[in-house]
Amino acid sequence: MKHDDQPTDDEMSVFPDGDPAAARVRGMRDAFGAPALVLFASMMGFGSLARESGLDLFTTVVTTIAIWGLPGQMVMAEMTAVGAPLFAIAAGVAAANARFLPMTLALTPLLSEWRGSWIKRLFFAQFVTLTPWVAALQRFPGMAHEDRVPYYGAFSAVCMAGAVVGTAIGFELAGQLPRPLTLSLIFLSPAFFAMVFADVRHRAGVLALGAGACLGPILHGVSPDWGIPVTGLLAGSFAFGVDSLLRRRASRGSR
Amino acid sequence: MSTLELWLIVGVAFLSTYVWRAAGMLIASRLHPDSAISRWFACVAYAVLAGLIARMIIIPEGALADAPLADKLIALACGFAMFFLSKRNTTWATVTAFFVFAGIALWRAS
């Protein structure tokens, strides 16, 4: 596997040198459109729910920025509405957002040449959320190292702007939207990610997505608490195992 | 509910989400992207997300539970069709799925 450590001539010629300013523009352009729009729409749903749960406008908007992960935000609003104790809210939100651990574990190695300080790294970690994460995993491998953080930052900024505006509008419009529209806005987010995942084409990713999509609903039926984490371990390890086996066979064949 | 209580809840929710991100950042900072462990992390992350999205569509909680599964599957099928017709344009595919779903929801409401 030694040869993997050296960039090939092919990769070098695609990005002869990094241009962080251009990467920033590209990140904004990529986010402006479906990614920001989907976050805008799904955060409208959260804004409405938060108002009905007794939050005020300011704390609702701060929640979007501070948690930056819709499932955990929904759990927080629902549990606040029923007056759940603080430790129960902490456990509920942590469980709903546990996917951020494998997501950050997968994203961070792609920033291995980033010379950012620990403070910068821990600040960057806050911006790990599904929409820019998917874009990063798709785009980073072919991108110059110095372009990656500017690209990600610009992409996230546009997404967060859309999310904050959506949260505030959803808060103001709570209870006023017709029901078919509310349903469609909630449907928008899973539909978007289904389409985004359809665009993943490398073998390990396709295997993991397929196995996870089949196993997830089944194991969730067995255990709503542990179904999804166990899905990740089983389907992810399966995909990794099959991909590694095929890699080894391919490298043996080429020798 | 007092404002102080609300801020306490938001603070606790922030911390219980951020620990996952910080842990991931601290553990993986020195890893090479082509190492076996990095590739395994990526596989686990993809599998978790696919499981989560599939669950949201097939076994939804909250308001979306009212929409029949067939509506969602028809909308997704149209979205995937547009995805391939538009040469893998995720924006057009998402917009198509959204409008097909909204159309069916409106038709059911009328």
C-alpha cells in the first residue's frame, strides 16, 4: 500500500497548486442551491416546533447554531415541551446526534496536512454536519490540501445562513402553514440525502450505503436506541471487508 | 419556563452534541486518509447515515408518519429518475421528489 502515500502525476496535474480564495468561491457556489435550500426548509420545521415547545426566537436561533444537527434539535424541543429533566435531555440529544462521532472520524484524516492549531481544529469540529460533510467527502480527495478548509468553511457559512433564516421564518410562521406543505418540507431533507447518496460512486461508499439502508430500518425495529449505531458497525465493517478483499485481489492481479 | 432554564437546556444540548465532534477530531487528527482505519471510519459513517435516512423514510416519527409509504416511495422514484435523466444533478432530483410528494399530499388533502 506504500504507493498510495504519494500523489500520482495524474492527481498533481488536476490541481497544480492550491488557490484558497478560488476554493472559497467554489464552496459558496456549491452550497448555494439545493444544500442551503434544504437546510432552510428543514430548519423551518424546527423553528415551528421550537415555538410550540415554548422556546423564544433568540434561543431557537442559537440552538440551530449551537447544536447544528437537526435530529438532536428536534429531540431537544420535544423533550423541553414535556418538561423532561436536564440529564434526560442531555442523554436524548447525545443519542440523536451520536452520528457526529463516525462522521468526524471519517472527515478529519482528510485534513491531515492542515497545520491549524488545536483551537482552530476544535472550532472547525463544530461545523461538522451532514450537508457539508457529504460535499467534503466527495470533493476533498481530488482537492489540494490548502483548499480544503477554505472550501469547507465557505460551504458551511452559506448553509448556516440558510438554516438561521429558515429557523427564524419557521418560528414566525408556526401553526400557519398548510399541512401538505409542512409534510413536504419535512420530507425534503431525507429525499435530498437519498439523492446525494445516489451520487456516491466509489466502491466502499456504495457498499456501505446499500448495506446500511437495508439494515437500518430492520435493526431500528429491533432496538430503537441501538439499531442505528449497530447498523453502522455491521454494515460499515461489511463494506470495509468486501472493499479490502477486492483491493487486495486487484493489487495481486496487477503484479 | 424561565429564560435561565431555557439557556441551561440549550447549553446542555450543545455540550452533549459537541463531545462527539471533539472526540472524533481528537482521535483522528493524526491518521492518514488512506490508512485502513480511516477507510473503516468512512464506511461506518456512510452506513450510519444510510441507515438513518432509510429509517426516516420507511419508519418516520412525528408528522411524516401520517404520509403513506407509497407516497414517499413514488416521490423518491421520480427523484431518482430525474437524477439519471439530468446526468446526476442532485438539485433537480431533489426538486422533483419534493414537488411530486407535495402534489400527492395536496391531492390527498383535497
